[in-house]
Amino acid sequence: MDVYLQTLLSGLAIGGVYALIALGFSITFTTTKTLNFAQGEFIAFGAFIGVTMLLLFSGLASTTTAVPSEAASAWRYPAAVIAAGAVAGLMGVLIFLLAVRPFAGKGGMNWVMSTLGFGVMLQSIGLAVWGPAPVMVPSPLGDDVLRIAGAGVRPQELLVLACAILIMVALDLVMRRSRIGKAMMAVAHSPQIASLMGINVGLVMIGAFALSSGLAGVAGVLIAPIASASLFMGIGFALKAFSAAIIGGLNNPRGCIYGGFILGVLESAVGLWQAQWREIVVFGLIILVLAFRPAGLFGQAAVDKV
Amino acid sequence: MMPNRTALKTALLGSALAMSSAAYAQEIKIGFNGDLSASPSAQSGQAGVLGIQAAIEDINAAGGVLGRKLTLVVRDDLSQPPKSIQNMSDLIDNEKVVAVLGPTNSGNALAWKHIPNQKKNPSIGCIGSATDITKPASANAENYMYRVSMVDRAQVAGLIAYTKNNPAIKNVGFLVETTGYGQGGLKDLQELAEAKGLKPVATEKFGVNDTDMTSQLNKMKSAGADAVLVWAQGTPIAQLVRSMEKINYFPVTLTSWAADNASFFDTAGKTLAEKPIFMRTITEDRTPKQQQLFDRLAPKMASKSAFSFAAHCYDALMITAAAIKQAGSTEGPKMREALDNLQAPVEGIMKTYNKPFSASEHEALTAADYRWTHWKDGKLVTYTDDVVKALKPADFTQ
């Protein structure tokens, strides 16, 4: 029994991360019909912005491979999360203006290459500034294992899960209830018609990229105490998150979130059987989903009235 | 007039060549080829170069070899195999080095090990630990690949010997990462375990970037493993012990030496870092000779835990110099003969080498030279218990 609860908890913890990043993919896809393929680098970049902020706020020096645990106490960690989100959001505006807008809406796949290239540039800049070594980031809630009915989980994993759910609920409300959200959904439906209705389509698209990149930056700082910050950490998470988005349906933000959790729990469960088959099962599932439900498992549910 | 002119030219060219080779004959060039800047292991390469430079200073201060001074030619391979291959040709063909030390990454040595053999130019590895680096191309082929460092297979032999000789261990499980490093280790683990009649109750794998291995560990637990042999890099070993804490399952944990990385220590945290036991060539309980070299190099060394590579590379250079001296020549084939059959003992930092190599044995350091190590209060110290004390060199046979 413990074993299954442990599997579920571990899966939900990692699934929360996937869901958060998958949501970012969905936001840009629904509004601009493009994806930010540098999302992985934004996660890593965000994590290191977080590291820098923690050190800046606390005035403490870092060793080459770890941030001292006092640096994350009290208000500093939340402040670092917000700062990383803001910086990553600004970078998102930049990537939209430089690498997406010139190509968006035109035929061809130029934006795929240009966003990938932007990611490579971001990583190279990161390597020059922070170096290749991974840096361990302390959790603001400490590192002691919490026991839930015999299963162990670290406070940071629960924090990631809680933050992921909170952010997703908040975004869902904004998207469905507020004028901004309705504007975004209108642009997603048809940029031309939205434009005729007096919506500033360009601004909405910039906003979508800023939001999506900001989420990646926030995710970076949230994951860093679990996986340690590294400039190579993002690729794996971004690929899994993209898979989650495909499974759930890129068009449907809620579907992406479910996809993230499904993927996390599935991975964890396959590990109970044969861990080396994990990737095969995950990507096998994607091929099945694409074959039978090309819009994703929750793709149909995407019909929303605007 | 024409013939005379040609003759004059030839004479001039000939004398110029003779003069230049006379000038070069003053110095014996040794090469270093390895990563010095591009990957986390670059710190090991930097420490290695410091060790070689120290050894060259010592030899030159004592009058050099064959009355000639030694010099070092350093090439950074940026941890990329193609660059590393190119460096080998550059060092041997253009720089005319008599031997190459390094490389930092095992994969790069495996990528160019045919070059020293073809060009008959000895290569003495002092950092990378992959088992196959020093294997001859075929059973009776001339082998120019030597090593003064750890060897993966010898470490595995040590871990198996410990498991086999610990009466408290009833069931053992293997846990490895899915990279080439992990799979190579698994092959060694399986072969040596079988040779020693040890049968694992479970074999589990995990990804190098995984952050939660509770599923794999729960399988280990239900299979009844009271010891696990782990072959992985530093950070995943740290994630593994963190997952052990989650399900409160702490079998005897024997790991690859990657657990000596600072990134392992930082990720695992101070308390959990003390769980694994592994083998290493140097702990912080240094011998006087090691302490002396450590004090000499410490101001220049970026990472103190990379000191072992400085010591290995120091010794590799000393052994190379001894071979040149015995051969009375810097020709590759003569050096190889001398290396395979060194007469005079070589005073090194790790130990005094008595006939370190033979035609069939190209490893200067073997399991008997390794130290059992663990983290204690943030330091890498010698580990000992009754099992370690009772281990005999014969237990380490591969």
C-alpha cells in the first residue's frame, strides 16, 4: 500500500512541474499558433536568475556548487521566484519580437529554428556567466522528509505541487472571467476577427509569450531545490512537458495540466515495473494518442464559447 | 652551373635541418591532451597538468633525462572526441612529443587509442578510468596505452570483494544509471559477480537526470536487498540516497567513485552524503609525500578534491622519465619495451613503483592501492570496518 501511495505522490510531484511548463506551451500555441522551443533554456535561465537573486538578497557568497541554506529563508525565496518570473517574462518579450514575430503567421517553419537558436544563445550566455557546474539550491521549507501515511515526500515537492495548482487555477480564472483572458481567447480563435473587434492582437501575443516564458522561469526556481540548478536541466523537463501537452491537447490549457499529471504518475508507475522501459512507454503513449486522438485526450473539451 | 646550384641548395638545406634538429635535441617534449575548460571534469584536467608541471620541474632541477631537459606541450580538447583526435595527431606529428599524458574524459581516450598504437608513441593515462582504455587492440598486438589512475573494473572488483566478504550481507542488488558510464559499470558488475558466485536479487536502472528513484528502491526493498552496488555519476547517486530517505530504506550502499564529487555532497546534503562507501586513490588522510605535493599545488588548484589527478599525473611523468632513461632513447618502441620492463623502482607520490607494468599489465595502480573512502563531516576520509580490515589482495582478483 505504502508503495503505491509513494508512487502516486512521487508522480504527482514531478507531474506538477510538467503541468506548469506544458501550460506555457499551450498559452503561446493557442494565441499565436507558434511554440517557444527555447522553453527548456528558459527554465534553466530562470533557475540561475533565482540563484543570483537569492545570493543578492541575502548578501551571502555561494560555493561553486551550492547556495547556503540561509539564503532561501523568509521572504527571499518567494522574491527570487517572482524576480525570475519577471526576468524570464522580459526575455519572452524579446524572443517574441526577435525570433517569432518576423515569422509568425507566415508559411514555413522558420520560427521553429529561430526559437531553438534563441535557446542555444541563451544557454551559451548562461555558460559564460554561471559556468557549467550544477548548483544546489536550498528549499525555503527545509529538507526533512515528511511522512504521509507511510510514504515520504520532501516539502519542496509539495510546494511545487501547491504552486502549480495555484498558478493553474488562477490562470484558468483569468482566462475565463477577465477581459484580458477573453481577449486572449478571441485572438486564439481568430486574430483577424479579434483585430476587427478592437483587440490589440500584437499586444496580446506579446503578453502570451511573456506569460509563457515567465511560467518557465518560475518553474526553474521551483524545481532547482529538487533537481539542482544546471544550464542543462531544462531540456529534459521541456521535452516531457511538451509530451504532456500533446497527450492532453495543445489547444486546451486544462488538458495540458491533466496531461502533465498523467505523465508524471505514469512515469512513476512504470518505474515500479521496469524503469528502463519508462521512456518507451511514455513515447509509445504519445504515438497512440496522436494516432487515435490527434487533438489530444482532452482536445474535444477545448470548445469554449467566447 | 645548374647542377652546382642544386648541390648548393641541398647542402644549405641539409645543414639547416641538422642545425634545427640539434637545437630541438636539447629538449624532450611531453604532450598533455585533455579537457581543461569545457566540462565539469575540466578541473581534473587542470589538476593533472599542475602535477605534470611539478614533476617536470623536479626532474629538470635534478639535471633532466639523458642530459636533456623536459618540456610540456599542452592541448585542450574541450572534452570533444574529434578535437581530442586532432590534438593527438598534432602533438605526435607536428610537436614531435615522445609521449602523451591525459586525457580527462574516458570517451576521448577510447576515441583515439588506435593513434598511439599506430604511431608507436606511448600514451600514459592519468585521469580517465574506463576499463577498456588500456586493453590491447587484439590479443598479441603491441600496446602503447598505459595508465596511472583508477580503473572502473578494479573498483568493481573491490565492491564485489567487500560484498562477498561481509557476512551481514545476504542479498545484493545492482542499481545503475542508463548512460554509457552506468551500462559499462553494469557489465563489469555482472561479469565479476558471476565469476565470484554472487547473484543479484534485482537489477534496476534510473536516468541520469531523475530526481526520484523511490520506485526502483521499493523494488529493491521488496526483493530483500540488504546491500546495493551503485554505478552512476555524482548527482544521480545523491538523488538515490535522497530517495532512500523518503522510503526509509538504507541498505549498505557501495558506489562508484563519482560519489567523491562536490556536486554529490551538495545535492545529498551533509547527513545523507555519509551513506555511500566507495574507493578512491587518495583520501584527506594524506601520506607525507602527498601532503608535500598538495601544499605545493594547493594555491593553484581550483578544486581540492581533484588533487588525486595531480598525484596520478605526477607519477605518470616520473614513470615516463624512468622509461626514457632506461631505454637510453626517446624512440617509441624502445620506450614501450622499457615501460613493460622497468628495472629501477620509481619513487612516486602514490607509492614506490616496482615494475609497474608488464607486457600484459598496463595498470600501475590496482585495487590494492585504492583506499576505502566515505564522507565524514564534509571531508573525504578513509573508511574502515572489520570487513575492510580483513580484505586481502587476493580478494580483489578480476
